[in-house]
Amino acid sequence: MRYIEILDTTLRDGEQTPGVRFSLSHKIETAKQLERLGVDAIEAGFPAASKEDAEAVSAIAREVRGCSIQALARCTKSDIDAAAEALRDAEDPIIHVFLATSPVHLSYKLKITEDEAIARIGEAVRYAKSLCKTVQFSPEDATRSDRDFLCLAVKTAIAAGADIINVPDTVGYSVPEEFADLISYLLKNAEGLSEKKLSVHCHNDLGLAVANSICAVRAGAIRIECAVNGIGERAGNASLEEIVMALRVRRDFNACDTRINSREILRTSRMVSSFAGYDVALNKAIVGQNAFAHESGIHQHGMMENRCTYEIMDPEDIGADKSTMVLGKLSGRHAYSERLETLGYALDPKGVDATFARFKEIAAKKVAVTDSDIRAIVNEYLDGIEGKYWIDTFQIQSGNHMKAMALVSLKAGDEIFTESAPGEGPIDAAFNTINRIAGADDVHLESYNLKAVTEGADALGEVKVKISSDRGAFTGRGVSADVIKASIKAYVNAINKWTRAGK
């Protein structure tokens, strides 16, 4: 039985999902959960990209043990220096350098020759190796590269000291048989590769990322880069949970497995989904709400006789919780803290106190507080830790024969800013007012979504918004039994991310 290494790139490539911005608190909580999940390595970020990214990689490097921490760098000295500095406190650091090798990237993006590319690769890997024990090299857009040139790039990186060679299908162009053949070709023709770790990183533009990754493993790859829920640029990355369970359920065919603690999969998926502000599709393999649901009468009858008739894995294998313990207004801090731990959160005492106070406030208004409610409470708290603005007060005037007006006061440190603005309705008026306070004249609302976190008349309303400007796209989330308050919270959350991006 071969054991395949899993590198999770949720916090780096996954954050490139349009509209997704993980806060520092989100990243640390996610990294700790990934450690519990049992990943072999975490690609924590791209330190040269921003001060915020560098701080996140540094924080994760300090706080996470038991798995490698990897940072991305282009083949430039400044990028490599930034990665090395961010990884300074990591237990097992990896600098990951990359350079495109396909004709289209060399000609149109980098505007360099093949000879210049080879020189850059050798120089960058050697420099990274002088600063870090372990170096990974990726030939970006490998699947659209000339195979002979790709072999030369790989051999150059190995000769310069690369320990891991990662083969990316950067634009999700390859198909399984073709990708497996490429891996076999490289192992045969790139001298020294068979003595190094061979990794793959597949994108999902044709919906083949997981299939390509599995076929690469069968061809000799020993490491897979993937992301929780498959998030990432465009159509996303290979999905961690699908890869792990495909290898585990079909060990008979693939003759390999991972060291992932699969019972942590569901809580990891839900944490990332909540932090990212993106819902997992109902029919998503492994972690979707319907993944283990059976509606057909024929299927239900079969399941009652033997669950193996229509299920190829036990829901408990991915951590589906069958606990029925209900939290409510009489529940204490100890029971609440245990539930936080069960859901995968590792808040410090201050965070537990703050979210417990919010829990008690909500519990006083609800018959029972669900796990979904608790996730919403924690996420609201984490979203606010690094925010510039906090809601102080708001008043709305609206009616069927009058123009909606909003009066909103936001705290920023010791100051309170108050503005008013009209709108087409109460929520539009509130958003216009927040824009005035923040000076966000060029910000536009791209989408607005309201849903009940749980069922019943006492359900919390969760609002997700997406805003955009020349700084990029930003999502925000807010939770409250009052949908207008939830909407204002969501918009302030998004504006805070917009504000941080402008620093």
C-alpha cells in the first residue's frame, strides 16, 4: 500500500476564488483544522503578494506543527526572500518557486526565450535552496509545454537542488490518460526525477481535476495538491475530499491511500465554506447536503435492507455527526466550548467569551441553537476582529408612499461616524449610507443573498453580499434575526475587506 501525500492549497490558490478574502483569523483557524485533518503540507500563501499574505504565512508558520508549511514565490530574489522570511518559524518549511514553461506563457506573459527561462529556473532554485532545506519547483502550464523543454526545465531544477517537482495542469486542459502519460514520460526522461517527490496540481476547467490527479498517482506521482471543496480560480482546484475518499474507497483498485483523518472532512468543508462565503452545492460529492440523501422509494427500501445497496461509504467516515445534544438558553460555557471544539474551532479564551455572550443572546430568543447557528456566531466574531468599522446604531424609515432613508453610525476605533442616505428600499438606503461613511463611492453591489440559517420562525437570517471596485471583488456575511441588521453587518464586513485592500 502506497501512501500519497496531500498538500492543501486552500489558503493560497483557494483564496484566488473571485470574491473570496480570508482574514488572518480565518486563515489561522483553517490551518489548525487542516492540521487536525492530517494534511502533509499546507501552502499558506504568497508572501510577496502583499503584507497581509506575508503576515498570514508567518502566523501559520508559528502556530501550526505536525505538517510542512509551504510558501509560493516567483523566480525572483525578492519573492524568495519574502517567502524565506515568512517561513522563518516553521517547523518544516518549503519554498515553492515557479516559472511558466509553455510557449504561450513564455511569449505573451513573460516575454522571454527558453534559454532565459532555464537560466532563471536554475538561479532561483539554487538561491531558494541556500535559504531553505526543502524547495519545490513548478513548471507552470506544464500540460501545454513542449515535452522535451519541460524535461529540461525539470532536470535544471533538480540539478539546482529542488527536492519536490510539481507538475501543474494550470488551466485544466489535460484529460486523464494524457496526463498520466505525461507523468510517465517525465519519470522516464527527466533524469533524477524518480529520486525526488513528484507532485501534481490540477485545475478543474473541464471537470477533470480529480480524475487527472488519480491517474497521475497511478502513473507514479506521490503527492497531490488540492483544495477543500475544490475552491480556486475559475472552475477551481482538485477537491481534497473527493481525492481522499476516491483513494480510500477504491484502495482495491488504486493500491494506495492517504494519511488523512477522514472523520475531519465534513467539519473542514463546512468551516471553509463558511469562511469563504460560498455554499457547497447540494449534490457536491462527499460533502454536499444530498451526498447521503435518498428520496426514491426503491432506494429507501434498499437502504433499509442494507445500506451498501446505495451507499459506498459510511457517512460517519467523513465525520457526519449523529449527535442529538441540543444547546439552548440553559446551556453553560463548558457545553458551548465543547461544541466549538467538536465543530473544529480553536478560539482563544477571549474568543470563546465573546462568542458565548452572543450565543446566550441568541439562545434567549430561540428554542434551540443549532450547529449552523454556532458557526454563524463564530464567523461573525472572526470577521469583526480585523475590521475597521463596527455597527453602532442604525435607523430606517421606509414605507409604500415614501422614499426609504437610512441613518447609520459606525465605530472606527474611538470615533463614531454618522451619515444618512436615501435608497430604493431600506437595505439599499443602508448600503448607500455605509458607502458615504467609508468613502466608497466607486463600490458597487454585485450580489445579495438572504437565507435562513435554520428552519422555523426563530431562525437566524444570514445575508451574503458581494461588492466590487477597482480594488477587486469582496464578499461579506452577516447574521441576525433582523434581516436588515444582518444585511448591514454583511455590507460592513465586505467594506472592511475593501478597506484593508486599499492599504
